[in-house]
Amino acid sequence: MKAHKPGLAGQLVRRLGRLAVRFYYPRIEFTGREHFPSKGPVLVCANHANSLLDPVLVGVTARRPVRFFAKAPLFKTPVLGPLLNALGMIPAFRGQDDRRQVRNNQQSLDKGVNALAQGAAVGIFPEGKSHDHLRVEMVRGGAARMALEAVRQGAGQLQLVPVGINYRWKERFRSPIWIQVGAPLSVAAWMTERQAEGEEDPRRLARQLTEELQTRMQQVTIHLAEPEWSDWLEDLESLAPPVRIDPASKIPFLYRRKRIAEAINYFAAADRSLVEQLAARIKQFRDRARGMGLRMGTIAPQGHSMASVLVTFLLAVIGMVALLPVLAVTLFHLVPFTTVRWIARRFTAPGRTTVSMYRLLVGIPGYLGWYLLGFAGLQFFWPAGALPLITAMPPLGIASLHYWRAWPHWTGNTISLLRWFSKSAEVRELLVERQELDEQLAQLAEKFRAVQPGGE
């Protein structure tokens, strides 16, 4: 079998897909991108949180064509089917889609093996499905079996590369993303080491490689070993001490979130009772703050300096001054905004895994059509200003979107400060409690840093 080379249609679809995703997610930071081999056989294994947009992001990361597995039913859909075939994607037959077709899955794995043997890059989501959990779900054995078989069939240079796609808010337009590429694993060298230790059973080798892959994928993602702790991440992001991060990073909050998740995993395993007691204490603090109408972020242990108070009120004034022009821009975009969301919601599966995909698919033609309609309407009333005004509308619309997203933050901070001054005695008690929480968290952070250095 010859290695698949995408035709003109496939190349066009790939480029348009990357442009669209880059527009929807303009803030993407890469770490470890140099690990990705520029040539030779590569099996890319990524976590799967965002439906069909994840393969595009892996392609952006790889900077070379990657043939991905996609669930078989998608190939039968009128629009997506031809696009997936043009991109050279491989159908995966899953029991949850149609148990009668599972027997065809070996044929799909064989296609992946043949592509690797020809020196291609093949991508797979070993979790088997997209999901909303802040963790790597159980890794299936197909990736390991395919990698081992490819080496047996001559792909001796095969590299297994884990990729972690970490979203801040995956369903949000213009959400930041951190893509971390792990160090590649030479599958042939790994096999040689295991065989030197006396392991020859193919099934045991596949299980061991699956376990290795699971560990490597967890290392490059924001992974919570126990999903029930995900509710505490937001609280800890407000309370935990800062993490030393490269000042050049544009997404320090994602690095910090990963470090906090690693600390939760460590302490939950090392001293579970301590973690449970701390969680109960944080919940009590959160409930008291909310009961007083205060935001946790405004309850600083050192109190409020005059500078921070002035900045908070200055932002409130600027926000109020900008309200009328923002309202005008918002009203112009109200029709496409609500229409796109309504149509996308009709197709979106339960959860958040397909929200951004359908908003993107519907939004691009929807907003373009609305701008053309607006331009045509303005030509009758203001021909000279029609083009400049419509040209300015997309960036103004994005600015107004950020304005409304920031609205709860700066208004909440302002209201909290006003209530802060009106309830000084109760707030003083919260300050003491916050100080004690900060000291405990700082001690735990130092302990964790000593055991697992990182986050520099």
C-alpha cells in the first residue's frame, strides 16, 4: 500500500480547516513542538476533548499531514463523509456506534499499520471518544497493538508521540489553548528492552505499551486522577500561591492549572484525609463569602491597598462609559449571534464536545452573510460609509464580546468592594480565615515542590 498523499481537494480542506480553527482559537501556545518528527513513521496519540477540531489542532502542531482515525458513521454523512475521505482519514468501527461493525475494526487498524510502514504520520485518540472530563480517560489497546504490529512489518523507526490539548474554555470563541508535545518513544527500542527482560507475549507487550502510553498522555495534559476534584480547581486557582512560570508565556493560567491538578493528585494519594479536610474548609470559606455577597478573588489576606481600590473603581467607570457604544455594536450582531447559537444547538450532542465545532461551521457562513446583508442595506442610506463601517464591525464585535465576558468580573469586584466597606467586622473575620488558608496552601505548595519540582 502506498502512503496516502492528500489530493488538491484534501490540501484545500486542510488549509481552510486550519485557518478556521486559528481564527476561532487565535491564542495557541506550544511546548515541546520540537519533539515532533518532521519525517518518518509517527503514531500521534492525543487526548480528545473537542470533537473534529482536535485533529485540526494536532495537524497545526505537527506541521505535516497526519492521517487520523474517525468514527465510521461520520463517513456516511453527506457533507463530512467526502471531506474525511479527501483528508485520508481512516474509519474506526466502535461498539457504541454499531456492534455489528466492530469486526471491521481490524481492517481499520491494518490500514493504520500499512500507513505507518510507508513512513506516514497517523493520529489516533486512544480514549476512544471525546469527553468533557478534565482527565485522560482509560486508554484503549488499539494504539499499542497498531504500533507493535507496524514495527513487526518494517516500521523500525516508528516514534510514538503523545500530544496534550489543553483548553481553558473549549466551547468559547477565542479561548486560549496550550498544546504540549511529549518526548517521542521509539517503539522498536522499547520492544527490545522488554524482550531483553524476557517478555515475548504479544498481548502482554500490548498491555504494557498501553500503560506506558496512558502515563505519557497524562503527563502532557491537565489531568485529574479523580474527576470529582474538578469542582475544587476553580477555588484553588483563586486561593493557591502563584507558580513560577516563564514570563514570556501568554497562557500562564493553563500552566498553573496543570500544576494545581498535579498537586491534587499527589496529596489525594499521599494524605487523603488532609485533602478532604482542606476541601471542607475551602467550601466553608466559599459559602461564607458568597453569603456576604463577596467574590473570593477580592478577599485578599493583606486587605485592599488604595491603589487596588482605585483601579477597581476606574475599571468600573471605563466600563460604564463604554456601555452605550458596546450596546450599539452588540445590537448589530444580535441577529447572527442568536441565530448561529440556535442552529448550532440543534445539532450539538449532549455535553460540550461538539459545541465549538458546530458554532464554527454555522458561524462562518452566518456572519459573512449578515455582513454582506448589512453592507447592501447601508449602500442605500450611507454609500460613502458602508464599506468602512462594515469592515470595522468584525473587530468591534470581538471587542464587545470580550467586554460582556469581563462584565461579571469588574462589576462583581466593584460590588464586592462596596459590601466590603459596609461589613468590616465580618470581613475582618474572613481575612483571618483567608490568611490561615493561604498559609496552609503555601506550606503544601512547598512540600509538593520538594517532592515534584516543576512549574518554574
